Amino acid sequence: MAAIKLMNNSASFSDASVTSTTVSALRTELDLSSSAVINVNGTIAGDNDPVSEGDFVATVTNNKTGGR
């Protein structure tokens, strides 16, 4: 298990323990949308990019509507 900092549908990072070693596996483990953008340590990550102990992982989903 790897301890990461995760920001998913929240305004701040929280501790999370995951078994995933890639972004693709993390999407499956945490049931993240395939359309969500995943940032690892402040950089947009592709599905084959690694997820490691201590990483800061943020999910960004553009499902908001608004305006006038």
C-alpha cells in the first residue's frame, strides 16, 4: 500500500492509502471517471504514469454548468 495525498471532490488534500501504481489503476481503484483529468504532483498525468508513496494526486472533472 502507498500513502498518497488525494484531492477528489474536495477543496483540500487528505490522506489515502492505495494499492495502485499507475494512474490507470488508480482510476479503477477509486472509481474515477475516465474523463477526469488526473494531476500528480502538479502535473497532468497520463494513464500509464506512475503513482508513488507520498504523491499529491488531484482529480479535475469538468461537469459544472453556469453562466448567464
